[in-house]
Amino acid sequence: MEIPEIKNVDLRFSERAQQRWDNLIKPLGSLGLLEEMVARICAITGNDMPTVNKKRILVFAADHGIVQEGVSAYPQDVTGQMVRGFLSGQAAISVLARKEEIDLKIIDMGIANSFSHKNLIKIHINNGTRNFLKEPAMTFEEMNEAFQAGVRFAREAKVEGIELLAGGDMGIGNTTAASAIYCALFGLDPELVTGKGAGLDENGRVHKVEVIRSALAKWNMKIGDAQKILQHFGGFEIAALTGLYIGAASEKIPVVMDGYICTAAAALAIALSSKSKEYMFFAHSSAENGYQVVLKNLNVRPILNLEMRLGEGTGAALAMFILDSAVNLFRKMPTFEQAEVSRKKE
């Protein structure tokens, strides 16, 4: 795959941002991680007074052949049904995006029961991936097509003036794909990072662990080989998210990771291009089993911890509000001199 060039963020802007924070009318460091996040946005964008008014979430939807192994509590039809809910404005991400004035785009990357809708963007590479217990989930060409679609969406966002970007996911079976990705990337046992997904009981979870373990043994690939891992275990939506995150970094757009599935794509993006991590904000600490292990392996700290595990980009939408609020404070609070407020006594 062709990986776009990514440059390191400019730390001079983060240093100047911290100097400004230290001169605003508040005790030093009293806004905690909000100060650090804004300083990072300044470094990412190369702007001393950034804005993140124009926000966009792209929800990528696709089906997974691994559901043939009984790893999901829901039938595959639910993927398309939920996408219809996104488009009708009824789903959680639709409600949050509307409330926070986030531009929401829904993309069919490979829904098994595909359909047309005036607001559905159709890439539709195939009717879902293959069963990765038996064969690679995608051909190289399919994986590359999905990845490059994600890169294109990032470039379009830049042209259209988007200042804060995020991805979301929908796909029955995609927690199984994400767990397999984490295991292959980090050399983990599936028991550590395999949860109940969208509603499995404990017996179902144990079966899911064994399916992933069998698939890992079958392919026996080198730990951390991101392209092969994505091709063998990923989904069209995960490949598109990976491309979106790398594309956002190449275009100097701050990008927000949602939860368990999106972080799998982020981990792949970092493995493909380590500099992409500098542009990422991790939205929330997913309640899906093993996510804390993932965060430790990535050495990142999420913005929120609300025990959420819905997906769709819902955690990212809430984190975008936090980031926007932080930038607003940074821009609109006065300095001690401007407010004619006395500083702390030396």
C-alpha cells in the first residue's frame, strides 16, 4: 500500500501555547489535560490560535465473514438495519452529531445486504469480508482500495475546511476482527482482549476466544506486520479507518479515535507510520474487555471514561465537544494583564 508522507508536529507551537495558558487568568496548570490537548492541537495545525469549529465524523460500515463461526449474538442483517437508523437520524451517533453540530457522513464499505439511499456514500468493495478462519478476510487489492478510500476522505475533509475529524464503525462481527488484530499486532493471547461484544454470554465469549486463537495459529504471521494483519483479520471499515487516520495526519488534521474498533485501526495506522500517533486523540476508555491492555500497549491516555462500548463514533463525538470547549477557553480567556488581575505573589 502507498502510505502518505507524515511530518512530525511542530513543537514550537505547543511550547507557545503552554506559555499562553500560563498567562491566562487561572492558577498554573489548573485546567489540567485540557491545556495539554490544546497545546497538541496548536502543534498539529501549526497555528497559535486554532479553531475546531468545523467537525466531521465518518461512520464506515461493513460486514465480516467471521460471523459464520457464531461469534456474534446478532445476525449479520443488523449491520444494514443500523445503517438505516443512522441515515434516519434515530441512532445514538445521529442524535449526538446533530446536537453538537458535527457533520456526519455514513459510508457503505461492504454491507452484505447493500441498499441505496440519497445520503449513503457507497464505496461497497464487496458483500462483506471472507471468513478469516478459512482464508484471508480481504485480498490485497480489496484492502488497498478500502485503505485508499479512507485517505481520500481525509484529503476531502482538508479541502472542505474540516478542523477536527473522527471515524466511527458499524459491522456485526467487528469486535472479533479487532481482537484478532490486537493479538497479532502486540503478541497477545485472545483471552486478554476478547469481550462479549454486542451481547454474547460467557459461553459465547469463550467460543469467540477459541475462534480467534485458531485463526492466529492458522496464519502464524510475524508480530506487528500491519499490512498482513489488516488483510487477514480486518474489515473494509477497519481498513478505511486506518487510511482515514493516516490521511488526517498527512493533512495535519487533529483526529479523534472512538473506541474498541477504531483503536484497532489506530494501532494499525501507528504500526504503518509511527508519526501518525502525534495527530491522534483517544476519545474514551471503552468498557469492552481488554481495552485497558490495548491502551497500555499503545501508551495512550483517553479523554473520557464513561464505561461506554456502543461504537458508531459516539465516544468520539463526546470527546470532540471536550476538545472544542478546551480550544474555546484557550482563545477567549484573557491574560492577567488584559483582565487587570493580580498574579500570584512570589
